Amino acid sequence: MDYSLPYVNSITAFLFTIIIVSYYFSRRWRAAKLAPTEAKGAWPIFGHLPLLGGSTPTHITLAAMADKYGPLFTIRLGVYPSLVICSCEIAKECFTTDDLVLNSRPKLAVVDHIGYNYDMFGFAPSGSYWQELRKMTTLELLSNRRLELLRHIRVSEVTTFLQEYYKTWSTAEKRESNNRDGVLVELKQWFEDMTLNVILRMVAGKRYSVVADEDEKKA
């Protein structure tokens, strides 16, 4: 029996290794079988980011992928897999039945630094802190009563936006009297400034971008 003991140990170790490896691959196979289809065209390190960074808007690119791979598929943003849902029914289920599972967010160093140690609402992990922030946001900012009380801010900012737009056109027309076709403006920046002003006035009571008669340095 003493001579056969090493052989018994070797056989036991071999069988144990076979069981562990089989269990590992069965778990991987089951997970791959249940996982949504991953969109093709991913780069080794960048994932699908090059496909989303072209001239075509991102929502149109994702819609084309949904037509090809179905309403539920995955893409890789860098090395991180991301689930894309293009179905109202599935999205409703994700935010009602499975909301606790899907509210989790990956821990990233960039969010730790620019998100004030995960204190920002959009980056905070699911938990009591995030639930309290969501409650405050829903009641104090996004409720129908609150939106109606802050309606004058949106009206004021849109009016200011249009007035500055008109001033830009009239000033250019006076400077170039022969130009009757109009003036070129960067609408993207204008809309970003207007949206940011609305948000900051609703939250903090102050504007960010300036108009002609305001102190730009103070702003």
C-alpha cells in the first residue's frame, strides 16, 4: 500500500483538475450561450469606439446595429462591455423588475477624480445615497409642480437666446450692408450655452455664459 500511495495521490489530483477545468468551461459556455450577441467590427483595444466616433450620429449607428443584431446586443467601449437595448418593453423591465441589478456602475479612476469620489448623481453607485439623490431630483427638479414653478427660467433663457441671436444678425448686417443673405453662427455652442444656463439657474440661481452687457470675467 505504501508504494501505491503516490499513484493514488496523482490520480486524485488529476481527477480533481479535470473536474475544476470542466466546471470552468461549462460556466463559460453557459454564460456565452445566455449572453446577448456582440456586434462585429470591434477593435482589439478600442472596442467599438472607432465605429461610434465617425460623422454618423451615435443613435443612428446603434439603430443600424439593432436592425442587424436585434433589440438586445452588446458593444465594447474600450475594454468594457456595454449592453445596448433598443426595445421599450425590455427597457421598462430593466428599470422596474431588474433595476437593482442594472443600477450598478463600474469603479473607474476617472470617475473617482472628476466625480468627487462618486458623489455626482450620474456616477454614484446604487445604494442609499443614490436613492436619496434620485428622490431629491425627482421631487425638487423633475416633478410637474417644480417644472411649472421654474417655467419662467426656461422662457427667460430662450428669450435671451433669441435676442442675442438677433443682435448678432443685426450687427453683422450693419457692418456689411451688401450682405443680405444672413450671417453664419455656431448653433451648437449657442444651444449648449442656453441649456447650461437653464440648468444652472434652476439649480444654483446663476447663469454661466454671458451676453453682451455682462462681465465675461465675472461669469
